[in-house]
Amino acid sequence: MTIAITPLEQWIRRKADIAPGLQGSSFVKALLDYQLDHLNETIEYARHNSAFYRRHLAACTTAPLSNLSDIVQLPFTAASDLARDPFHFLAVRQDDVARIVTLRTSGSTSQPKRFFFSDDDLELTIDFFHHGMSTIVRPGQKVAVLLPSEQPDSVGDLLIRGLRRRDATALAYGPVRDPLQAMREVSSFRADCLVGIPTQVLSMARSPLGPIGKGCIESVLLSTDYVPQAIVRSLEEVWGCRVFNHYGMTEMGLGGGVECEALEGYHLREGDLYFEVIDHGTGARCPDGVIGEVAFTTLTRRAMPLIRYRTGDIGRIISEPCPCGSVLRRMGRVRGRWDGVVRLGPEFTLTLADMDEVLFLLPDVLDYRATLAEIGDGRFRLDIDVHRAKGGSTTVRKILGMLHEIDTIQKAIANGNLEAPFVCFSAEGRWTTNGVSKRRIVYAP
Ligand SMILES: [Zn+2]
């Protein structure tokens, strides 16, 4: 099967006004020139219109930058800056704000973050969704949107408006609260494509008596949280479908990048965003291929421009060219967040992603909660509360067996830093998977 080139390349070519004749390295050079122009414009615009950047960039004498690599001379913007005073970031009159999104970090008492978008900003997102989805959905197909879509300009609503431009029909279902009921609705709608949150879509695929058989669902797009490969493989197996990953966060204007048919990392929304990967500890720029923290700068946003915003996500730029033949850069699949990396004593670190890749291999695990407690003398206890499909046969022994396959867990136990994990199954009905917040290892109080 030939792999179609990402539609983002043509889309970015038009946006950046790059002549059709410019190919390969000439295309890349023209795109970098476009990004440098828009970066300099953004710096100037933010300095003049946002109280935060007027102060934050006051000492910066290097702008306008003569090269994109000079961006390293600009200070980062942290999530805590946003939480402290979001209105200081506002670069338009309040009358020109079309949508405000408030984000609360689950399980934390920190200040909520607020994001402002103008009508033009929202249009940029709809346009990205329209073109990004064209790699996944053909005109005339039906898409069940399992993301919040009730509110005007919510992520689901913007996606549905983008899909309309693709001549696709959408079902605004919303997050999955009852997998069986979701399966029935999706089935009677005759969806060709599902867009949803990884564990919620998995719970549909693994629901007993699910009415959708192999071959009915052509494609799935997973979004909102990082995507465990074990979930991707499971959906491919159950439905015989292609599973695409989307990367984005509210800060990016919801959309950041999407995989092409090669399914090997996201092509990025490079006409609207400039991405960097930086060392999580030092902030220095990482070479391509090296894992670090994703940071980005908005190139076209009006209401709330962000410059070198640190996302906290673990990512890397893929240095090899994409099998689809595009010259656009790709980012490897994000594997969670830096603040989701927990320490088991001085030597060992563990992430939820490590556990996902083994626990979701078990065919009736729908989701689980991992809670870590420090029990003194540098020792930790890990509790795993598993949500198992109704009638599932996975045992505590099987789960422990899988957990012991994780090198870090094995070594931390052998070293005396970690007790043998405690596993239990949550009582039916007690489990809620309807949230849209990102999953993480929870620290016991
Ligand atoms: Zn590609």
C-alpha cells in the first residue's frame, strides 16, 4: 500500500505562500524564513500588546532575530506564569475575546490556567482540524466525536466544524461515560471513524457484547492524553482499523500535530506554531532525536500569544525523513509528562506509560489507577486499582506478573526501595472514566 503524503504539507505551503515549484530543501528554507518572519512579528506584537511580555522581554535586546536558532536567547514562558495572572497575557481588548478556557489541574490545589481566543484564533484551529482530518476521513464518511462538544467552540465543536468542511457528518457524542451505550449509539450512527480519549475508546472496544465487529470502524483518532502503544495495538486488533495519534493542548489552540498514514509520529502545525525540544533540566536546545521537553511559540495567535512556552511533555523530534515523503518535521509520540515521572528512591524512575505498555496488553483491563506512597526510610508502596471488563478473567497474579516485567519495578523491589505492589479490582460502578483530565501516577497524601 502506498502511503499518502501528509495533507499538512500542502496546507502549510499555502499558508506560508511557498511557491509550488519549491521542493525538498528549498521548501524547508522557505518555511524557516516564514517562521522567522512570524516569530519576529509575534515578539513585536506581544511586547506591544501583552503586559506580561512587555515586562518579560524588557531585557531582551536581540529582537528582531536574524536566525530561528537565536530564539534560545529569549526567556521561557512557564505554566506558572500563566496561572499567576492570565489577564496579563491578553493582547486584545476583552471585547475581542470569543472564548475563554479555564483549565484546572486534577488533584492539585494550584491556580487554574485561563486561555483566551479571538474569533480569528478559533478559525485557525478549525482550519487545522479540517486539513489534519483529511488524512483520516474521506468526504461523505461519518465521524463519532467522543470529546467534549456541548459548549460552542469546545474542542469537539471546533472539530465538528472542521469536519463539515471535509463534507463529513459528525455525531457529537461527548466523553464516554457508559461504554456499552456509547457502542450502541456509534453503531446505530454507522460511524466510519471515532475520535476520542485513549482509555475511553479502549473501554468501548473491550465492552462485552459490543455490537461493532471487525471492519466497521475504518479509523480511530486518539487525542487529549498521551497514547499507550498497547492501546493502539488492541484497537487495531479488535476493529481491524487504523489508529492515528493527535498531539495538542489548549495552550496550542487545541491542535498541535497529527500523524500521517505512516503512523510514525506527528507532523506538526508548523504554519501556526514553532516547536522546540529542550533539555528538561538545563533548558538547552536538544539535538533532533534526543528526548527532552516540548516547548512552542505561537506564530499567528492574536488574543494570547505565547513565546517559548514549556509544555512539560516528554518528546523528541524525529531526525529521519517520514515514509510519506514529506519534508515536514515529525515529533515522536509523546510519552507523558515530566511531572509524571516518579522516583522510587535515588536510582529508579517510573512513569504511568511504563505500566500502560504492559497492563493494557491484558485483554480485559480497561483502565487502572496507580497510587504511590512513601512509607519511610526511602521505601515506597505502589497500589494498583484495576478496572476490569465485566466478566474479565485477569487475576491479581497476572497483573503482578506484568508489573514485574518492568525493569524499574523489578530492580526497585530487589533493591529494597519498593514493596511488592498491591493490586485490587475496583467494585463495579465505582469506576469513573468520564473525565478528560490526563492520567497520572497519584501520590498518596
Ligand atoms: Zn508523514
